[in-house]
Amino acid sequence: MRHLKKGKKFNRLRGPRISFMRNLANDLIRSGKVETTETRAKEMRPQVEKLVTIAKRQDLAARRLVMKRAHNKKIVEKLMTDLGPRYADRKGGYLRIVKLAASRKRDGARMARIEFV
């Protein structure tokens, strides 16, 4: 039973699933928007919003926490220099999920675009 288990498994083991979500989040931070399935977008939103919230603090401890979760120096720089100050006065809700009309051709999965507000 999956009582008190949150998050989707995406048919992956724990390590590949964490790496998969980290890579999706890094792509979103790098480019500003990503087209993916709705479930992936919904699963990714809390992780990226927590990274932006940490980056708003603008101190060494925050930089180290972001580096621990993102594993990429360029992503950390973008979070600390661009996104953190940009959302400094905003309480939350940094991302928007737009559901797209088209579905994925091979399996019919509903697509969505996740982007920064």
C-alpha cells in the first residue's frame, strides 16, 4: 500500500527518478520554459519553487543548499543572480503550468508547458 507516499514513480527506481526530475528542473531553469507531460510538470513545480525560494535568501548557505540539489554551477549562478532577485518581493507561485491542446502521439499523454511567471 502507498499510504503517506507522495510523488509519482514514473516507472523508475529511486536513483534514476531523482536524476530524471533534477534534469527536468535544470532544463526548466536554464531555458525558462519546458514542454512535457502534465504529470511531470505537476511533479516538478514544487521542487523548482523550493529552489527559487532558497535562492531568494542570497547568502552562502542558500548557495550551498541550491548546489546540493541542482548539481550544476551554471544553474546555481542563474538561480542566485537572475531568478532569486527577480522574485524577491513575491511570496510564491513562480511557475505557471499551461495545458496544451495536443497530446503526445505515441501514447496519448496530455502535454503541458511549464514556465516562469
